[in-house]
Amino acid sequence: MNGFEMFSLEGKVALVTGASHGIGFAIAEGLASTGAKIVFCCSSEGSKERAMKAYAEAGIDAKGYVCDVTDENAVNAMVKDITETLGPVDILVNNAATIKRMPMHEMPLEVWNKIINTDLTAQFICAKAVLPSMMERKSGKIINLCSMMSELGRETVAAYAAAKGGLKMLTRNIASEYGAYNIQCNAIGPGYIATEQTKAIREDENGNPTPFHHFIMSKTPANRWGIAKDLMGPAIFLASSASDFVNGHILYVDGGILAYLGKQPQ
Ligand code: GCO
């Protein structure tokens, strides 16, 4: 197998959750560019329609579902339909997630539960739905989207950090439990990426950089926010045979944040 063949996803079915926009969309674009058939799901008809347009504009023939990934029956029905129409899922990218920033001592239990459900339990549900067929076929790739918050805490993101830290261990556990079936489960841990999700912490209401923006700059050796496309290469690697002996790894794509103490005050 040469280098190009190693990274090829020709003939593979990739399910990317929450891939109507942002990081999920960029990852789907990356996987499609190396030959994968893209299936995505999102939470409403409206975002599915907008996404279908965006995929068509990018020249990608994607199949979209509206699916609540925290609902096991809905996920199982979607996976069944994908299997019957396109074939079994070869690559699962657990990307869908949510965040709510507020002090923990003010966080209603419902908010905590919603974040844990969406950012941790849904990933269990989706992986569980695709594992039996991957085990039978002795082949499969599961990629979880972790975060800086899988390693570090900060004010206002208690539930998100707890879920993303849990997802890191779920990644290692899936790798441990199913590695013998030639299933690789790894994670991508994006650093601070300029997406809709981070808009509120990047810009004030007039579009000017926030103090948090300057803080992130001082923490990022690359001296810039990431862009969603920075995740494409790492996703292709973890979805392809190039990573067949890489298992339980968290690949941080953070411009160096986790290696750096931070810029000294001038
Ligand atoms: C925050 C959150 C997220 C980040 C991300 C960092 O600091 O508010 O952690 O907004 O996007 O997950 O990896």
C-alpha cells in the first residue's frame, strides 16, 4: 500500500454527527475529499436543508438525517437505514456537541444533564449502534471530538469539561475493549477554533476582539485561532488505514496550547 492508498477512504461510509456546519462540516469535507461517502445528522429540518445546500455547493453528494443523538431508538433507526441504503458505517465521527457557559454554582441540573447527555452519553449511544457490525466485519474507525477541556478546566464550563474529560476515557475504553476486533477509536481535541460556538468568547457585540481573545492568543504558540479546516488532515489520518495501529490516542489540534506555559507579560 503506498502513501496515497493508505489515506484513501474510497468505498467507505462515514457518519459524522452534527456535521451541518462548523468543525463537523469541515471534517466531512475532508473525508469526502479522500473518497468517503458522507452521511451526516443534525437536530432540525432547517439545518439539514441548509447543510444539504452547502454540501452540494462543495460538490459533495451527502445524505442527511434529522436525528436526536441522545435518543437511542432514533440513533438505531438511523444506523439501520444507513446500513440498508448505503451499507454499514465504516467510520463514525462523534462530533455533535453543545455548550452552555455559566458559573457552576448557578447551573440548573437540567442544563448539566443536557450537556452530559449531548456531549458524552450520545457518543456512547452512537458508538454502541455501529460497534456490532464493525466487530462482525473486523474493521472500523470511531473518532470522538474531545476538547482542550478534556485536559484543562476553566471558569463557566463545568459540565462541558466533565463531559469532554469523560469522552477522553470513553475513547480509551472503546480502544481497549474493541482493539482486538481491528477497531480503532481515537479522538481529536480541537484547540480554540473560530466557529459559531466560540463567537461569543471571541468577539463582543460590536465585532471587536474580547479580552478572552487576547488571552487565547497569549496561550497559543501558533498565534492565531484555528479554523475548522485545520481539523481535516487529522480526521483523514484517523479515519484511514494510515492509523491502523493508532488506538486510544487523543490527537490535540491546538496550535501548541497544551505544550505552552503562555506568553510572558511584556
Ligand atoms: C470554552 C470551551 C469551548 C472551546 C473548545 C476548546 O472555553 O468556552 O472550551 O468554547 O471551543 O472546546 O477546545
